[in-house]
Amino acid sequence: MNALTQYIYIASTNKLPQGSFGTNPVSPEKPNIFKTELDFVHLDFENNYDVAQKKKISYSTHFSLEYEVAANANYIPFKYRLKGTQGEEKCLKILRAYLEEAIQSSGILEYFTSLSGQENKEIAKKRTVRWPSIQSPYDLVLEDREFWTITL
């Protein structure tokens, strides 16, 4: 049986940055060469614009905000799979910095995680969270199909 891929999804009232965050190549001239595996660990955010359809799509019917990004969450497991590895910690810090910038810009975010193909299934847990209560990057680890509305 193939394992499904876990994704994190973020929605905002403002455009969200896309691209790769956290890679540390040996040099700009060699962007695909890394000293260590940890230097390669990163989050790659993709926006919700479908080039083929030439329009925005929604990653999940649960989102109410217009601009969305998705990132493969290989290094940000569900709570029950958390191991405390260096890769997890690095990606959680990247995610926290990304969310910090986004929340300061928009004042509200929607944050959600699920396995691919299950984004529109019933939400398992829904919370409203104030950004100042998120003290540690580990506070951002969610359960499968957990949905947060984050406010300032």
C-alpha cells in the first residue's frame, strides 16, 4: 500500500510568498549541491494558481480566504508521528517565520493539514488561535485534518 503525502495549507486575505524556503547550498553557483542532508531540508510553497486553467483554484473547500499556498510536509509530521529530529525542527522554524510574516501582513490566516486527496473530507478538529499564544515552532504541529483560524 502506498503512503499518502501529507501537506500543509495556508490561506490569507493577501498574496502569500511562494517558492523554496530553507535550503542552504554550498554556493549560489552550485544551487543543487549541499554539504549535509540538513542543508537540503526545506519547505516549498506553491500558490493556488492553476496555469493550465489560468485561474485560482482552492486546495480545500474548508478555506474561506482567497490566497492559498500548499507545501509538502515530509518534515512536519502529524502530532502522533513527531520524532523531534533536526529536519522537523528546521522546517517548523521555517513555517513559524513564514506564518509570522503572513499574519503581520493580513491579520488573519487559515492553517490546515491533511493527506493528499483528503483535503475536502470532514475536519477532525477546528480551533481559533491567537498568534501570540504560539510560543514555540512545535506549537504548529497539527493532527490530521486539523484546521486553525489564526488571528493577531
